[in-house]
Amino acid sequence: MPELDQGANAALEDAGVLVELFSARPHALHDMLETYTKIGQPRCTALIEGSRSMCIKTKSSNAAFLNRAVLTLLAVAARWGFNDAWAYDYNQEVVRALAASDEAKVVGSI
């Protein structure tokens, strides 16, 4: 269901995350792969759910109702903000994940 056309973007983001993680910790392969999964899974889930949602909306027999519902949701989102999953910056996620990893190691060594 490539309804959002985000496959290539997601692949480039994944490559960027992996480069940043392995550059920061080149000898911690297993730990960095776990960190990569923690960073990427919420984004991937959001893309899958968004794609499914768009597929349902575009394949519905009641398109007028769905169009009205989508416009209403967009108006609400414009007033109270959009989901950060669509304005993604993987560098921020990598920095946070590495900081949390360092903090966990310090706490674990005490």
C-alpha cells in the first residue's frame, strides 16, 4: 500500500540514522542496532498506519463523507498542531538515543 509515497524517504532516513549511530559508536554493533530499532519503529508504524488510512479513504464508496472528515481533521490539526512523525528529523532522535544510552550505562555502573 504505497499510498503516502514515503518508501524512498524512509530508506534515506534509515540510512542517515545508521550512519550517525555507527559513526558515534563503531564498535557497539549490537547496541546500535537495538537503538536503531527503538528510533525507527515508531516512525515506521506511523507511516504504515497513515498509508492504510489513506488507502481506506481513497477506496471508500462514500468519498464525499470522507473528504469532509479529512478536511475537518486538517482544520483541527492546523489549529492544534501536526503529528511530529510527519516532520521528522532523525538527527534529533539519534542524539537523544545516544544520550539515553550513555545515561543508562552510567546508572548501571553505580
